[in-house]
Amino acid sequence: MVSRDAGGDQEERRGGLRALTQFGELLSLGFTFALSILIGVLVGHYLVDGWLGTAPWGLIVFTLFGIVAGFLNLYRITRKYIDKGEQ
């Protein structure tokens, strides 16, 4: 027979694991934001400007695309947590 304390401990562990998972996802926000901008810069500078010779327009345009992509990722992840909090 399982006592109530054992069930409480297990539920506490699940809560701790859930919190660590959420912390890891939120910690990765800065990394994904910076990475999306870096990818935009690299694509714009090396692929577009280097291939088409349109410097600096490819760099500018793809950097802006990277910034927009970073903000969209930021919005999607934070929106997920906001929606979970409302339930």
C-alpha cells in the first residue's frame, strides 16, 4: 500500500521536473533570438551580397528578417506560457 507521502513526493518531483523544463526553454530564448539574427547576417552578407554583389542591401534585408524571426520565436514561446498561466 502506498502512503500519501510517497504520492506527494512523486508529485513534487514532477513539479520540479516541469519547472526545470520550463526554465530550460525560457533560458534558450536569448540563444534562439541571437542565433536567428546571426543566421540572417550570415545569409545576407555571404550568400546574397557575395553571390549577387548587392552589398550592403542583402546584409540589411536579411538582418531585418533575422530580427523579425527572433521576435516571432520570442512571441510564440512566451505566448505558450501566458496561455498555460490563464488556464
